[in-house]
Amino acid sequence: MGYNISFFICEKEKIIYTCINATGRLETADLSVELLITEDEKRAEELAKELCHLNERRQEMTKDSVDMVIEQIEKNGLEKDKVLIIYNSNIHESIAGIVAGRIREKYNKPTIIMTGGKEMPKGSARSIEEYNMFEELSKCKFLLSKFGGHPMAAGLSVEESNLPKLREMLINNCTLKDEEFIPKIKIDARVALKDLTEELIKEVNLLEPFGKANPSPLFAEKNIDVCRIWTMGKDNNILKLRCKTFNGFKTIDAITFDKFEEFKKQFSEKYGKNKLLEILDSGYCNFKIDLIYQPNINEFNGKRSIQVIIKSLRL
């Protein structure tokens, strides 16, 4: 076995697998393999840092691509389409699936992101539970050069001249009703923040590994009092809320990496944009929120604390 890589886990990401994954997407998986088998501590550190830099590059590329696709959708009024099919040759084909997933999450609609391939446009599709992506693409297979996948995801190659026909056929064939585009989140239990303990979180983690057939449990609680608010990250797009637990003076932090825009929209509608700017500027606040979350243990500078990852929120 190679050198213990846990020492070199990127502090920002905490999870080494995202960094390892980035090498295969942007460069070559050889870097990851070398990191895992090297016996040279110095070389392991060099490789670990390179992987972290590649992962940061992948994150920036993904964010830029998602923003670009959202602008393309809204500029052209495509958000009304029942199936979103976006072609943008500037998107790196290795992150097309990630971008498709983010767009699917934002609009809760079946999404196909097409990028510029070597011979023809290539793409990745991500779907919602109510729409069988593989079945619907199969109906259009005479327009596709290659495709494969399953009900929730697929990959495909299409001649550029066939893209408008594919888009038209998928949209016309779609029988989903408006109510089927309303996002649905199934929670496993209502758990008050005051009841979260390290022991409970350890028991939940015994159910790992989590994935499509074994999703990570989702907890929820209503009317949580929020007393502090921060934004973090390079682009100030990470939101952290300090929540009271109704258990003495104890508080628990709740963090979200992708719901800040949704929070700003809801808060502005309820309390006004000036109030939003006021609390973001001062960091102090007093409002209630409903959260769907996943609990975890945050380790920072040698200190351990319980925090929750926000999966959905409602003021």
C-alpha cells in the first residue's frame, strides 16, 4: 500500500475522492494512481496539491458553464420547455453530466447538455423520476449516432444538423403535466436540531455507502430560529446560518453550497431586499426557517462540531 494520503486531503474540500475524480475529467487518471501507490512522502504531497488545484479548476469550470447555460436558457425563453436541450460547444465534455445535473436541479426538468465533440456534438442527460430518459431517447434513436444509459441518465452523440429535430421530437413527445414538474423531496424523519448527537450521526453513517439505490437519509425540522448569517467562499456563494436549538445557549451551524440564490429570493419576497442587505452586511438576524438537511461532523483546526448540510429550505 502506498503512502497514507489522508494527511494530504485538501482542507477546502475535505474529501479526497473529488480531487481524484477531477484528474480523470481534466487530465489523466495516472496522477491519481501515482498518488495512491507512491512510497515517497514528498512526491505524495506534490501530487495531492496538484489534484486539489485540478479540482478547483474543475469547480470553476462547472460554475462558469452552469451560469452560461442558465443565461442561454433564460435569454431564449427555454425555461418553458418541458425538456431542456441545450447545445453549447464551449462546455468541456467531461463536465457535461455535472452541468446537466445542476440545471436539472434548478428547473426540475429533464435536461440534456450537448457539447462540441471531436466528430460531432456529444452530450449528457439527467432526468427526473417522472421521465424515463432512456425510453424517450429510444423513440428518437434514428436521430442519434450513439446513445446509452438508464431512466435517470444517459449519454449521446448527435449530428449537429439533427439537434433541432431531436429537441422538437422530445418536447412534442413529452406527456408530463405541470404538477409533475413540482420538486418532491421525501424525508426520512423529523428531527429537532437539539436531538442531533455525534452518536446518532455515527449510526447514520453505518448505512454508507450512499448512492442512487441507497440514498443518504434526509431529516427535517420546522420553525428553526436563525440568529447569525455568513457568506463564504471565493465568490461568496456559500451560505452559513447559525441556528438556535431551544436547548440552553447551544447553537448548530447550517451550511448550503447551492441554495444561496434561493434563500435570497425567498428572504427578499418575505422581508424586502433592504432587509436582506442589512443582515448580510451585519451578520446578525432574527427569522425562522424550515430545513431539510443531512447532519455531519465538521472538523476544523482540531475542533469537532455538529453541523447540518441544507438540502432544501423554506422561510
